[in-house]
Amino acid sequence: MYNFDTICGLSFNKKTMKTLILIPSRLSATRLPGKPLLKINGISIISHVFKKALDTNIGEVFVAAEDQDIIDDVKKNGGQAILTNSHHKTGTDRIHEALKKLGKSDIELVINLQGDEPLINIEDIRKLHNQMIITKSELGTLAANIKNKNLYDEQNVVKVETEENLENTRFPKAINFMRKSTVKTQNIYHHLGIYCYQVETLKSFVSLDQSQNEIKYKLEQLRALDNDININVSLASNASIGIDTNEDFMAIKKIMEYKS
């Protein structure tokens, strides 16, 4: 377990590592096809996420997409994007291809940011990034407290179990990821699908075959645990809402239009 205050005190921002933020995206989503280009306040979801990533001031940001329409949209809105193959089974495989095509040999950390979460808190991303720099962990991710007990049984809300309680200054290891949890303990949290990789860890991960647990539960992070790659977990301020259905889209659209 890492205690963030003990390790870095008040000066953690003085340390830096060359970091690249990559946002995998595709139009052929199963539950809501075409969602990256759905518009809120006249701007596509994927371009909203790009702008959020840019606001972190962590490093360069690229959308990695298999569709030219997404590339064109991001560039039209002032962003950077790179075209990738359509055969990838996971978003991590897609960002690895993007990293190789970009040819940025000085990158040390890669953040995989979900392209369907325009309300993600940029301070949570910065916190995860800082903890990865200080601890030099192989792979880090975010999780939030579960406030609605019904979510333990909701299979579309992925849960993570950690070695110790998540607190603001801690960065404990994940023990397991699951879609449903019959045990409602204080060490189980709502997992957010944001990852920060050491570059060598990313390369190792994509070289591995999909594990049986990954295939069974449709959770790519289980490939890491099944191959003894540690995943450390940072506490997020809240669980951002991802857009998986039209109902999700309408709810987030209402929130963002109200804020504007």
C-alpha cells in the first residue's frame, strides 16, 4: 500500500514524466451505435472528451479511432486524431497501435481515457497521473465509492475489490474486478474505465493472449491480473456517467446543457 502524503508530501507536482493521453473511439458500439458523434451543445461527445483531456495539462492528447468520420470531427473541432485498424478486440489494443504509429519514443506514461465520459473530473485524472509518477506503479486506474447499494447487483457497473480501503492518500492494489458482487464490503468500489500505463507495461499487456476470465466476464483488466500485472487503484471524487444507452445520452445532455 502506498501512502501518498508520506511518499510525496506537498511537492508531488515537481516530478514529471512524459505522458500521452489516448482516447480510443469507434462508431460501432453495440448498445448505442454512432455515439461518439452525438452532439451536446453543438459539439460531439468525442470532442467534448478531447477538450476535457486537454484541460488536464498532462500532455499531448490524441483520439485513436477506426472511423474516418470520427477523425474528421475531432480535427474540425481543433483536436488531434489518428486512424487505427478496425480489428482490435479492446481499446487498449487500439491505443497501443496509435502509440506505435505516432512514433513518440520519449513517452513514459500512457493514459487510456474513455471516449464516452464527457463529465469526467479532470482533477481525478491528474491525481491518478501524479500517483503513478510517485509510486512508479505498473498500471493504475480509478474507482469511486458506491453510494447506491443496488449497483452491487448491476452487471453494467463494473466493481473493483482492493487490498485496503481507498482513501485520498492511498493507492492500493486491486484484488479482483467483477460485474456483480454478492459481498458488500467497504473494499469494493465502482470501477472507472480509465487506465494509466507505464509504456513497457502497455507493450507487455497487448502481447498477452486474452485470458479465460477476460473472455468470460468481458473485462480486459482481468488479463492483467491473470498475468501478475499489478493494478493500483486511486480514489475518484465521484463516479462519472458513461454513455452506453440513449437514456444515458439524454441524461448527460440535460446536465451539460443546463451547465452551459
